[in-house]
Amino acid sequence: MPSPQDPVHARLEELFRAYGARVKVLLKTYGLDKHGIDLADVEQEVRIRLWHALERDRSGAFHASYVQRVVASTVIDALRRAQVRATEPLPEEDDEQPAELGEGPVGPERSAGDVERMQGLERCLAEIPERRRLPIALHLQGFSLQEIADLAGIPSAEAARKLVSRGLEELKGRLRELGYGDFED
């Protein structure tokens, strides 16, 4: 953590004087306690991310919309971590089944193809207008329409559904252009 004399520290404190109350209210609206997530931990993570952003861009102006995006992405990451912790344990070594024949390559070829496809998906997603990008990303991670609306600050689940639907159509079109195949409608 920077020293109190550090200009980054002073800007961080100024940022939290201006937006700290709003950050706390936003965090409470996400209902993180239902997922076993400590609000203080998430708030600390928001502070750390803002501190890193201030270090990277010492002259940048960080407005409420930027702080809100940092809060949203931090909440999404916390929910992902909580979801990962809640998954079933790995099977014991004795229960391990060999890979089925016909599943395709399991080695480096498959890994390289997966990485290439994910990079293509990320490029296509980055080209989608920002208003649709976050709802699509949340949808692809398995969030419900109401959760998407809550996390992205969209007025209703129906509005989130429309943004996701239109965004997915655009994403599918871009992926088709890159040669990633046809998609079911």
C-alpha cells in the first residue's frame, strides 16, 4: 500500500471520499451475503483495483461510471470465486475414468485450439458495443437475466433479455465471419 504522502494514496483517498458511500450502497444492492461473500472483502478489492488503476494512469480522471464498472467487475469476480468454491470435489483417483475414444485430441493440439477459439471469442466480444458486452459476458458465465440486470444496472430482466439476445446474434455473426461454424437459432 502506498504511503500517505504518495500522490496516488492522496488521489485514492479523494476518490473514496467522493464515491465511498456510493460504493458501499452498490455492494449492498448485489446481495453478496446470500452467497457467503463478505462485503468488506469486496470493498477492499475495489480499493486495490482503483489503486492499481491510479498507479497506471496518474493523470486520469476517474468518474462515477468508472468506479461503478470497477465495482461491477469486482462483484462478478467474487461471485465466480464463490461459485467455484461451491462446486463438487474432484473424484478420488480410484474413481478416475479413462478418456473415451472419439472425444478428439486431449493433448497440446486441443489446448492450442481451445486457446485460439477463446481468443477469437474475446476479440469478437470486444467489438460488441459496450452496452451489450457486459450482459453477454454475464450470460455466457451462466448468470440469470435478473442477476444480469442487477449486476449491469439494467432496469429490468426483460431489458437484460433484449440486450443479451441482440448481442448474442451480433456475436454469432462475428464468430461466423471468423470461420467458427454455424450456430443453432
